[in-house]
Amino acid sequence: MTDFITTPADNFAGIRHYPFSAHYHRWQDMQVHYLDEGPADGPVVLMTHGRLGCW
């Protein structure tokens, strides 16, 4: 099993210039945050970030 560290959502409350609603998807033991913005009939753009390599 992999251990995940999650930042509490309260840490992001009140950040200036970040008007996005929080959305989360649960997958197995992990919670993934995502943004769902733009027109519903617009094209889908998937952007990811993270750390590559070994710990």
C-alpha cells in the first residue's frame, strides 16, 4: 500500500486570485483534486503535474 499526504482543504480557503470551486475524485485510497471550468460544450483539456522519479 502507498501512503499519501493530503493538504487539508481549509489551507486553501481565502487564497486571493483563486476563484475556483474545489472538486475531488476518490480512487482507491487516494483523493484527487481537480478543476472543472469553462463551457460545458467546450473541448476537454487535461493538465497534470507532479513529481517524477524515485523518492
